[in-house]
Amino acid sequence: MINVYSDGHHLALKYLKDTEVNLQNFLIMAGNFNIRDNSSDPLYSLHSIYSNILLEIVDSFNLCLSSNNK
């Protein structure tokens, strides 16, 4: 498991995207990515570029994105 906290400047996302990270054999990446986006919050009207970056990172690790929205 990798636990990620990305601050208000999305530094963790930038690090994971811009750095060749050699992480293997993990099944879960969890964290607070500080991304407010209409794909995860239907009541929010804007789309964030950081949501796209997160999806690219998730895909690069062959993971799936899950949400606990109710």
C-alpha cells in the first residue's frame, strides 16, 4: 500500500508524474489528493486538470480509481 497526501499545490501528484518512481508490487494507493472535481463530486461544476493527472498516475501503476462517495 502507498499512502499519498498531496498538499494544496499538488506536489505529491507532480512528484509521482514527473519523477521516475520505481514502485512495485503494491495493490492499493490511498490518499487525500486535494482535488475537487465534478467527476468525484457531482455537485461541483468544474473539472480539474489535476484529476486527469491523477488518472494518468493510477493507470501507469495498473490500478483502478475508487471512491467512497455516498
